[in-house]
Amino acid sequence: MRAGSVLPRDLGDRMEQWASRGDGPKIVAIGGGTGTSTILEGLKAHTPNLTAIVTMFDSGGSTGLLRREYGLPPFGDLRRCLLALGEVSEETASIRAALEYRFAGSSSLNGHSVGNLFMAALTSLSDDLEQCVEQLSRILRVRGNVLPVTLGHADLCAELADGRILHGEADIDQRAAPLPRIERVFLDGQVQANPRALHAIRDADAIVIGPGDLYTSILPVFLVDGMAEALTASPATRIFVCNLMTKRGETDGFRASDFVREFERYAGGARLDWAIVNTAIPRESIQAAYDEEGATVVEPDIERVGWSVNGVFSTSLATRDLPVRHDPGALAEAVIRIVRTGRVQRHRSPPTARVATG
């Protein structure tokens, strides 16, 4: 470990609070897609006090069809997080399998997820997305909370380096070549943060941002009015999880420090306390498969990350098979170690981040 010191209040006071509650730290996970569900899957073994704040700008696949045909909110990322936090038992096995079932794209049901259709029905009956989420939480015996980042409606847009504007998350995520870089992402309308999400951030012991698609899952959350400000004001330990692989057309050539730097562009005055960086290198056969997608391993340039973040936790986090994902157990262990350490501060000017290894 290099220069840096623990802020005693973060560690001492919070450990005392957890002991008095008899449970564990209050952790908020922010993002969407498989990244957020992966970290929730790992963390639920350590604490029941979990809240997922989920992006609401997906416009592809089954979710996109329901948005276009019925004007419904996107359910996909909410569903994944509910399943991640739900009880895994014989009693819930059948409903879990049914909710994860997807019809063939060539059928009249056009690739719809049963879970999305079920949530569409619940939302239509009550005209209340949060009530739908609460009902499905009870069915799945969820421990924790899953919250949409906003109850408003807006679409994600991107301005490319060649001046073009792409409208809709699916168009950004699935655009064909040529692929000029993304200059910025923005929403086509102003939407307010869900008050329950803001409360969860204020009340958290730790906030974990990522992993996930940077421009379509992570950054859009902080385009919602009130989210960047809430993160800035929060006394929680703020942790950023760097991605394992780059994504063609979005983060080509990005190193770990580039993910941190780009996040800070959208986070207002919020400063990260820690970054978690993967150091595992995939086998040649794994990398060969990603070569076809134009993706590469994110370089763990830890010293440069330390210019922005006071604490850097580097360890092997990747699964060994395709597709490469964060290992839920290893990632959760890294987060819990950081949460128990708390915020750190510098003794000198950057780059002198406190560095920990798993």
C-alpha cells in the first residue's frame, strides 16, 4: 500500500452502526444490465441491506417493443436485478425459470421475455411501476430494494465525433460501422430522480457504480436531475468498478483510467473514493473470441487511476470462460473489504493513491 490513510470516522462509526443493527452495511449499486445484477448476486451473501438504482433508458429487444407499442417503461434491467436479489430455492425455482424464459424471435411473440410481459401486465393493471416492482419482489422473495432511477420518460441520445446525433439507447448500442467515437451522451428531455433513489444514496454506507456499458448503462443514470448532486452530497464511500473489456464503438482503446475520467465528466462535483481494477489476463482462446468483436482487455493503468481516485483496489476479478464476466464472489469480496476500510485521504499530491490488492 502507498501513501494514504484511513479516515477513522468512516471505519469506526460505520462498524459500530452495523454491529448495533446486527446485519451489514447499506450498499447502493448503480447501473444496469448484467454488471449490476452480477454485483448484487455476490453482495447478497454479505449484507441484506442492498439497493439497486437502475437505469431506465433501454430501448432494444423485448423492452423496446413494449415501449414502442404500449408506451411502457423499460423492464429488462429491473427484472435482472430483482432476479439477482431474489431467493434461490425449490419454492422459487419455477417462477424464476418462467420469468427468465424468452420466446423465439421468429415467433409471433417476437423474442419477448416472459418477465417483461409479466411486469407489463402488472404495471398496466396498477398504472404504477413501483407497485409492479414491489409485487414482483414479494413473489421472488427479494431481500433488498430495486428502484428505477426515474419515474419519468426520456430517451438517451449520443453525439458522435462526426456530428451525427443518435436517438435511443438501442441505436447507440447496436450501430453499424463506421463507428466514430462518442463525444457525449444526453437525454432528450428533463426527468427528475426517483425520491426513493435519492433517499437511498443519502442513507448509504457505500455506493458502487458499475460495472456495465459506460455510455448506455452507467453514465445515463447521472443525466437524471438530482443524481449527480446526491452523489456529491453523500457521506458514503464511493466506489467505481472498472470494466473488464472494452466495447467496440464505445470504449475502444480505453484503459481503466479512461473509464474513471469519463465518469467524472458526468458526475458533477462528486469524487470517487475507490476504483476496483481487474488485473486478470484472459487465455489466448478467450481473447481470440473477443478479437472478432473488436474488444480488448482493459489495461489496468493503476498509477494513472491514482491521479483521480484516492484508493485503488486491484485484483483478479474475471471469470475464466466465455463470455468474460466479473466473478460475483470475487467482486463482492473486494467491495466488502473497501467498505470496511472506508474512505482514504492522500498525504501528498497525486499520484499517491492507497493501493490494495486482493
